[in-house]
Amino acid sequence: MGNREDLLAGAKQCLRDKGYDRTSVRDIASAAGVSMAAIGYHYGSREALLNQALFEILDDWGDTLGRALVPQAGGSAVRAYERMWDDLLGQAKAHPDLWLATVELFMQAQRQPELRPPLAEGIGQGRRGMAAILESVPEDEVSERSARTLGMVQAALMSGVIVQVLSDPDNAPTAAEVLEGLRALTKVLG
């Protein structure tokens, strides 16, 4: 790898180890094995590098989540959905650092307006991706309405459950409880 790729890998590791706010230029350069000046040369700023690293981590995670939702041969969509939740909750417990960095990104976007457009684009892609997975269609076949409804609800549900896991890991909901709650909600809605 070159310095640019090493910096990106180092930034990803720092995000996992220290989080967004506590990662310094020195931390990234040390993790990458390059000079601190290389960050400015290749990325312009610490924030630009950390933002790219975090967006790439989220993209990789989205791909992993999408694979988990694909029903196995002869399996049901309900079982695939439950398996996705098992995987998601397992990841949240095993890698709370990644999820905390994600929450930090939302906080940073409140302080750095230039982060809002890429964050909004990422959220839109996430909604579309969720709808595509749940409808078992390619993303380009997902209607805007489906992305803004089905995809939005799934993304909101995931975010809310993850915040609960991060806040109280000992009492984190299980996949079975998430599904039971959704079934109860559909009864309420008739």
C-alpha cells in the first residue's frame, strides 16, 4: 500500500480504537507509519481523512448487512430478517467503537456543515439499500416512495436499537424481541 492507503487504514483503526473526537493527527500518522504531513498532502485535513474512513467503514458494514439479509436456499424471509438482527446486534456488542464513531459522525455534522451533504447522501443510500434488501430487488428498482418509507423505517429502527445496545449492553434487546415488538406494533396499527 502507498501512504494514502496506509493513512486510510490507520484512520479506520483509530476510529475503532479511540473514536472520532479523540483521534489526533499524530495517532493516525503513527498507526499508518507515515509522517503527519502526509495527512495534509493526501487528504487536506484530519477531518477529511476521518470522514472518508468512517464512510468507508459504513459502506463495508452495509455490504455485510446486505449479505446477511439474503434468504438462504429454502429459507424464509422472516428467518433472514431475524438472522440480520442477530448479526447486527452481535456486531454492536462486539464492536461498540464502530457504532460510537458513527454516532460521533452525526454529532460532527452538526458542527461541520460541509459534512451534511455526504451524510445525507449516505443516509439516502442506506434507506434505498435497506428497501432493496427487504424487497429482494436491485437498488435501481427501488421506488423513491419505498426508500422513503420502508427503507427509512428500517434505518430508524436499526439506529434506535443500536443506541439502546450502546446505552445498556447488559439489557440489550435480542433479535427475537425486536421481531416480537414489530409484530405487536403491526397489531396496534391494525
